[in-house]
Amino acid sequence: LAALAVGDEEWASRVYSDFQVAMHMGVAAVPTYVFDAHYLVDGHQTITAFTNILATAWEQSRKDHA
């Protein structure tokens, strides 16, 4: 599937674009989670950690759009 995506010029362009965004954001591990384009979380996380991250991202998003 990856070979097909890279072999298709449109998909290859999308993959490269996503790669560039990830590098710009500092993605350096798999998995990496991005919340609201502001919060970057690398690696395995506990449910508590995800809950806290989501709550923080939600509150910040509400402030940004108020």
C-alpha cells in the first residue's frame, strides 16, 4: 500500500507535505499525537495523561475561539 501511495504523484505530494509538517512540529517518535495543532505528545501515554492533554487542549481551544 505504501509503495502504491508513493508511486502516485498526488499521494506522494500529500505524504511529503505531511512529512514536512511533522518535521516542522518536531515529530521524532512513533506514535506521536498532535492535538489542535499545538500539543505534541510522543510515545505511549496513560489514560490519565491523555485525559489531561485533551482537557488542556480543549480549554485552550475555547479561549482561542471565544
